[in-house]
Amino acid sequence: MQWIKEDLQQYIQAKEYVDTIIVPLIPYHLSQDSELEKNAFQSEVLSIFAKEIEKELSGRVMLTPNYHYLKSGSKEEELKRINSWAGDALSQPFKNVFFVTFDSTWKKNEQALDGTLIWLPGIQSGDLKSNEMRSFIHDQVEQIGEFIKSYW
Amino acid sequence: MSEKKQQVSRRQFLNYTLTGVGGFMAAGMLVPMLRMAVDPVLQESSAGDLVNVGLAVEDITTEPQRVDWKIDQVDAWYESKVGKSAWVYKNDNDEVVALSPICKHLGCVVSWEGSEDYPDQFYCPCHGGRYHKDGQNIPGTPPTAALDVYESKVENGMLYLGRAHPRGEA
Ligand code: FES
């Protein structure tokens, strides 16, 4: 399910079946020309990833809006805010919180997150509409899906 | 207890595979040429609402296989490509059956033999919903209706699929 009106109507009826949230963590900035395209591209890919995972597991998973943060900002402050997103969900009660990101700095802060980090390394550029990208995303979604299911 | 143990090691295993995936990503980016070769198969047809899903009928067996294809969808604001999937097989009368993979409980994607404990059934990973091969839901599991059935036709040996309908009104 996504955080949209239609899905939330269903969610309210079926709360006891929906116990997992997925929060995409996406850095944003305009200040570093050399990184701009890469970061924007990763942001696009991650949004697609998250939506595809949600589609496979939509009956049990709530995909939150993307969590954006300034790339150069303090990770400590962001941690606090991210954990407050997790806290809001955990009190519902959701049982599992997953963060998905391409940003490796979260890997260093993994322990401080109130949830499970799924860090996807590596993707730099490519063509989102191409068939390779499609099948690549497909494979990834399958693996991440398996990973999430192993917590159920 | 043993199940618990197994789960942890499975989790670790998956965690390792996930972190090792970077290499695949790089490899995936190196072959954009392939696209040219693959594209014609995926081209959409002009045959009304039914779309060529890129599967030859002779490749359909009695074992359900998953097919994925894209359609153009226009809503009030956007025109976009939407992914569709189906489980396709030939039944005992040699007719092609195409079932929607969307679980009738809360909409997760079901898999054929998705659980080792239930061979010859569709299995929903979310809350253990199950369906017989013909799509009929198994009482006692969460879903309360059978899997939707796609409109289908065969043309020039290729499978075309349209909309999925609840069973009974197809
Ligand atoms: S969504 Fe399939 S059993 Fe609940």
C-alpha cells in the first residue's frame, strides 16, 4: 500500500494485516555539479524500486513518502528525524521498519536506525526505459522481496 | 525452533547477496546494445485492447509460468507505462488459461508453488492465501474469491492478453 487516499481506505479496514513499512532515504542537493546527475538518477531509480517492491507485497507493506535530506546536512539530526518516522509507525503498531537507500553513509549509521537498512550499492547511471534496466530492477526487487519476507 | 534457526541464516545469506549486488548493477549497464535485439518481441500490437505479451503459444505448458508486459495507461494527469503480469498455462483441455497474480485478499502478488509446503497451488507470501491451479481460492485461507482471469486470444501463434475479470463475469 502507498500513502495515498485509495490505499489508506483499505489500510484502515485491514490494519492487522499490514505490519511492515518501507521508507526510502534519498539525498538531495543542488550544490555539487559533479554529483547532481548521479544523485538525481539514483533518486529516480530508488523511487521505482520502492514502488515495485510495494507492488509485489502491497497487502502487507506500507510504502511511506520518500524521506529526502540535504546531502551535506548533519546525519545526526537526520537520524533523529528518521527515527521519529519509524516511531510513528511502530506505535501503530507496525512491526517491521525497512529503510532502502543508495546512500552508503547510512551503512555507517546502521546501528542507530530504528529499523533494518537495505543499502543498495553501486548504480551510477543508465537508461530507465531500457529493457536491461527493467529486468535488472525486476531481479533486484525479487531479492529484496525475499529479504523482507524472511522477517515475516 | 529449527525453523527459527533456519530463518536467521537465510536472512544473513540474503543480506550478503544483497550487498554483493553492486557487480550486477555495473554489468547491467554495459549491455544497452541488447535492447535493440530484444525490442521487437515486446512491441505492442494494434489488436484492440488485447496486447501481445511476447509469449509464443507453443512455449506454454501445463506448468504455470509468469509473464510480464507493459501497457500504456492514461489517467487524468499522466500517461504512463504500467507493468502487468499473469500466470499462464494450458489446462487439461489444452486451453490457455491466464490468471491475474493479484491476491484477492489485499493485493500481494501470488506465486505458483510459492511455498514448498503446498505444491500445485498458488501461494500468497503476505498472509498465506492459497489457490488451486484453476485459480479457485482455498477456504480457510484469507482470500474470499478466485483469482481474476485475463481475456485472451491467440494470433499468429502469439498470446494476447487484455483485461482481467473476476471469475464468473469473464
Ligand atoms: S494479501 Fe494475499 S493472503 Fe493477504
